Amino acid sequence: MEAHINWLAIALATITPMVIGFIYYHPKVLGGVWMRANGFTLESVGNGPKPILFSLCFILSFMLSFWCWTQFADPHQTSIDAEGNPHDYTTFGHGVAHAVGYTLLVVVPILGTMSVFEKRSFSWVWVNALYWFLTLATMCGIISAWR
């Protein structure tokens, strides 16, 4: 059986990093902590990125969404649990479980290594890792549940 791509789920997951980022990095949420960790001020940040940068972020978000989809592409993701009962892994929670693993085993090591060589603070790692956990949890949750 061939895996079916749900393009609507991928599209929704693609805009997720930007939507979460607009909220998460707002100065009244965790944007203030992020700005202090980077040495930014509201004046130095200015009006934000230009449209061409948002276009690039959209393309990168699509690439990440498609990669997330590949993690759930197996159409036979029903298995037998320890008691011999079938268990369906096409749930939002299953996607969140993947996001926990991706965050701990991919995102944190990358950000941690960057922070060592760029002399970034622990708060920089924490703020960015939490953003990527929330983003990946939402993206993977959408794609896992809606395939």
C-alpha cells in the first residue's frame, strides 16, 4: 500500500512555525527574554524581517513539514501492544511524542553546540529549544493525526 500525502496537513504544518513564532517571540510573551539573550533591543530589531525573508522562512518551513511527514509516511502504523491489542499511532499525541524525541536528540544538541561556540547563554538555548519543541509538537501532531 502506498503512503498518501495529505497536502492540507502539510500546508497547515508549514505555517505553524510562523504562527507560533509571532506569538512566542512577541515581547510580552518570551520575546523579551529572547531579545536579552541575543543583546537586542526593540529599536535594534526594528520592524522585523522583510517579505523576502518571510518567503524564505515559508520555504524552510515547508521543507521541515515534509520531513515531518516522512516520519509518519508508513500507512501500516498500527501495531500490537504488550497485551496483544491493536494500537493505532495516527494521533496528535503520537506526533507530540516524536517532537519530544526530536527536541531532546536533535534540537537541543544543535543549539547547545552553537551556544558553546557562539558564547550564548543558557537562556538563549532554553528560549529557542522551547520554541522548537512547541513548533515541532504542533507540526508533528497535525501531520500524525491528519494523515
